[in-house]
Amino acid sequence: MKVLVAVKRVIDPYVRVRVAEDGSGVITKNAKMAMNPFDEIALEQAIQLKEAGIATQIIIAAIGNDNTQETLRKGLAMGADKAIHVNTNSALQPLAVAKVLHKIVSDEQPQLILLGKQSISGDNNQTGQMLAALLDWPQATFISDLAIEADIATVCREIDGGLETLSLTLPAVMTADLRLNEPRYASLPSIMKAKNKPLSVLTLEDLKLTLKDTYKVTTVSPPVARTPGVILKDVATLIDKLKHEAKVLS
């Protein structure tokens, strides 16, 4: 079984994100970048499927500028077999990303597509669902457990009321939640071997795709600063503030 994992290069989740003064977006210049954490979990799941003898090949794909290859090399070092880089300086929206992945799927013919449930850069939570619709494949989103036997996949996903178990016939599209697994660290020998693994570079022109934006971001602003907390001297003062300032007690 061939598995395709879509990954995205984003600002490292452990660094502070700064908003541009003109409100056009966040500042990425000189910012530490990393693989989207949810995509990293999706890739780890694909690697575990290969270690279990279920998957035979893992292909990772990413869209972005030249620096995106650094993220793809990390994925190869983790255990992917092949990488596809769609080189563009444009920031593609979810529907455009889904159309690019749809073209890659038609060329590579995977039986399973894994993505993170969302990217931490946009938090749109749309690409996996849109890709499944374009392919007319079954989908399972926010999965926290996965088991595959023959061409049947059984997944567990979290919903508002608890847990839901679904059974899907492959091929299918799945998006990974945080609780699916814990991604591994790439070892030094694996990092060295990754340099010799195939990484193909394509452009939107190579894919014969004409894409357009479906919405426009008008402004980006940082969240309102929270007021600092205070230390109260006793319970009576706390009760007084809850009654007269917060007005949550009568």
C-alpha cells in the first residue's frame, strides 16, 4: 500500500509569532520554521504503518518556496521514501492546495492519504475535506487511532459527545489529531541517508494548474493583551472583587 502524506512548513510552534506593522500578515523573515505539528503526526502514522508491514512506500509532498525542501528532508530523515516539492512563492489557499494534491494523487496513485487536521499557520481545517471531495473518496477527520486490515480502515475520532468509531474502505483521506501518536526524532544516520533519497521538484505549470484565490485576508492583528493578575491578601477581598468588580456573585 502506497501512502501519501501532505506536509507544510510553518513557523515553529515554540517561538513567538509577530504580526507585521501594516497588518498584512505575520513576519516569517528570520523566523524559525518547522514542519506543521499535525502533519508530523500524520507522517509518524505512515511510518508506523510501514514498520507494521501494511504500507510499502511513503511519499511526502509539500508546497512552498525553495526553503520547503528543508522540511521535506526532515520528513525523509524520519522515514519517508520519496518527496515531492511543488515550488511556488505564492501562499496558496486550502482549495488551491487540495487541487495541487489532487493532481499529485492522480500521478502517484496512493491508497491512503494522511494530513494534519489543520496547519497552525492558518487553522483553516479545510484541505483534507476538500481533497476528499475532489477525489470522491471516503474521509475520516481528527483521527486519534487507526487500524488497517486488508482494504478496510477502522478509525477512532473525537467528537463533542465523546468518541466515534468509523469503518472506511480504502482508498481514503484521513486527517490526524494530536492524540494519534508521538512523532519520532530523526537520528543522525537517518539524516545523512535522507540526502540521497529522491526529491522531485515541480511547478504549478508542470502540473498544468491555474489557481485563484477564493477569499482575501483584509487584516491581521495580534490578540488583545491580557491584564496582569493580582495577588489578594485574603478571601474577603476576593469575595468583594467578585461581587463588585467582576459582578459574578450577588
